[in-house]
Amino acid sequence: MRPGPLVVVGDTLLDVDVEGEADRLCPDAPVPVVAGARENSRPGGAGLAALLAASAGAEVVLITAAGDDESGRRLRELLSGRVEVVRLPLSGGTPTKTRIRARGQTLLRLDTGEGRAVTGPDGHRPRGAASRLSGSAPYVPGARGSGSELRRAIAAIRGAGAILASDYGLGTVEVMRGVLAEATAPLVWDPHPRGRAPLPGCALVTPSEAEARLLCAGSYGSPDQAARRLLHDLDVEAVAITLGARGAVLARRGERLLEIAPPFPVSGADPCGAGDRFAGAAALALGGGAGAEEAVRHAVEAATRFVGDGGAAAVRLSASGPRERFPLEEGGRPAAGADGERFLPPELGDRPRTPLELAEAVRAAGGRLVATGGCFDLLHAGHVSLLRRARALGDALIVCVNSDDSVRGLKGPGRPVVNEEDRVEVLRALECVDGVAVFDESTPVSLIERLRPDVWVKGGDYAESDLPEAETVRRAGGEVVILPLVPGRSTTDLIAAARAAL
């Protein structure tokens, strides 16, 4: 498995669904009247691919062009706290697609905004030699330095575990093409009619059947023939042509052709966004060390489940996040311990709602509560990566922190290095953390019984049976998700390095 996030490079659109009831025709024209309209916005294009990958628990960086108009600001709000966005400049309005829908069917689509990604601030796009542009520093999620967004983009690609190029022809992939050509991580290319041909050497190209017809330039015979031809013509490692409800056909160098059927039938559902889910799932699998066949089988299953759950139209996001939906009262800032509410001084924070109150508010609003736990002594990039991925699994994240006494009991008399109050304060400062609770026992079982999270996240290579809290989570109707840690990042290593430097 390669360390590093999934980096999605591509064009992001704002998708708006206006949904209502259509029970009559307009008296002055033979068109339906849509009444009681409700509006739902979500990222589209590369933004949707990034969002869906993050919702599966992946750490995701999105490199995209975004404007400063209302649609661009809305996009950034929707993505905030879910994926790391590296924003390139956009010339023109943010592309927006508005669908008028009734009874699950699209009646009309309005397209506005023809903005395109532009070259770097010096007027030139990066042309390889990425190391000269970005220096030797690795990409650190959430970091903000003095370098330009272009430098951040290059550093992200260099540090990627896998890369997805989602090319809608609006310039983002073109701006980064030279850097993508030098990438060492597995590169999945999701082509679209207005985009350029994929780079030679891609690990996987994922056109739909309609896109494969265009790539074959009028000589399309069948999906099988097209997959073999594109494998040769594009000079890539594998081609998977997606076939909707029929699954996908996979061609690989030196291997027999495979037809991969979906795990279960899905009929009558809106397939919008299925290609984005497919490409993202395949990229994550390749980054995790899977071969092309395993990656495509995983992607077919992920896309099928996505469509079965309602597709892109079922994606519901809150731009403001739970902090604004659940306004806070004045007063001190508490952290809930297993022995009751534990109030910390008000000067240490500005979010006084208790974690238990936050949990109840999330449930009352129909949200999905995520919780995780640990000592979080000497917070490092591995911790931040885990917390960001955990937050992407729901609508609010509560971090359960071992008290000083609990840490000493688990780690020994020399720990914690950072005291309880400071550890809580640092965690609360993170954008991805909505609440912090402190417990005194060796495990957070008692606290979990009170919080009742929908998702309990643990970082590491545990089996679920190894976690004493797993049964408590399941008994309350929740699920346990185990996320991989970032290799080479640990508090123990930090302490050892500090001692060696003395």
C-alpha cells in the first residue's frame, strides 16, 4: 500500500436539483408546471468524485479551478471539512448545471457558467520538473504555507497514494498535465467528451460506453473490441469500459478480456454520478495495492450500490456544517467525562456546547454522528489524517480523549507528554472536530454508551473483535469503521526523535 491521500485532479461543477411535483400542464404552453420546488446543491464532476471517495473513508485532496462568484463560493462551502481543496484560478463563471425534476425524473437542465482553469500566476502551466517548482517538502494535509496554490498542487500529486484525473475539458487537467505525466502513484483517467486523450502509461482508463465510442473515432464495434483497441491506441496499462447496469468490460496488457457483472441488479434508478463513484473506487483500490481486476470488481460493486442508494440525486449536504446548524450558548467549554460533565475554562475555547448535547442535536436533525477515540498525545499529521477521514463519514465528529490518569495507566509514568487540557484545546482547534469528550477509564465504553455514535472510527490494523467497545457500538445500532494509519507517523516515534536530538 502506498502512503498518501487520493488526489483528484479535474473540473468541478455545481449541480443543483430543483425537485417538485408536476400534476398539471401550463395553460399557455404544453409544458409541466413544477410546484412546491425544493432545491438541493452538491459538487459535480471531479468534486463529486472526491466527495464520494471521502464519504467512503478515504483521505482526499481535490485539485480544481474555482471562481469567486456565488456558485464558486457555494462549492467551497459544500466541500469544506470533507475534502482538502487546492484551488487553482478560474477565468469566467463557475460551471453550474440546474436540473428541474419531478417524481424522480429530470424535465429540463439549464447550464450556466463557462469558466475555464487558467495557467499559473506567471502565465505558464507547469511542464514537468516538479521538484524545481515544489521543492523537497512533502505534502501535508491542511498545510498553508507561503507557496502558491500551484506549488501545493504539485506537492500533493508528488505525495499521492493514488491519482484520479477527471477531465471534463474545462482546463484543470490540462494545466496539471505535465506534472501528472511525472507522477509515480497509480493514475486513473476518467475521460469525458470535451477532455483530451489520457496520458500514456495510465494504470487504468475508465470511459463509459458512449465515451469509448468517441475515443474510437467512429470505428466502434463492441465494448470488447473497443476496450482492446483503446488499450493499444492509448498505450495504457488497462481499460475498463463501464456499461451501466451490465457492469464493465476490462482489457489489460497480456491478459484475457474480462466482463465484470454487477453484484446485484439495479433497475429504474438515476445513474448520474455512477461513473465518478466507479473511477474513485478503482483509484482507491489501486492505491491500496490491488491489481486491475480486483480494482474494477470493487469499483463495479461500489457504483452499483451508489446507484441503488439513489445516485447523485440522493446526496444531501449541509454547507454550513453542524457548528452552524447547532448554535452554541454562552459560557464555559465542557468536555464530557465518564463521571459526568467536566467544564474547562472558557478562555480555552469558544464552542461551549457539551458533546452529549451535540450528539442529541445531530440525532434530532437526522444527522450522522461519528466518534473516535485515543490519547492524541503530541498531535501529528497521522492524527490529523485520521480525524479528517473520520469526519467525512458523517455530519459531526466527537473525539473521545483519554484523561491524563487514563494515559498514564495505558502508556506508563512518562506519559502523557501534553496534559489533558492542552490536548483537548488542540483537538478543538481542528476544523474537522466538532466536539471533544474526556474519559477516565482505560476504554471509552461508558462514554460510547452515552454518546451512541452512528459510526465509531478506529485507526490501525485491528480486527473488530480486538476492540472492547465494538459490541457497545453495534448494540446501539452503530457501525465500526477501521481506517489505515499513515505510515511512519506516531507519537512514539516523535518522542524517540526528540530524545535522540538532545
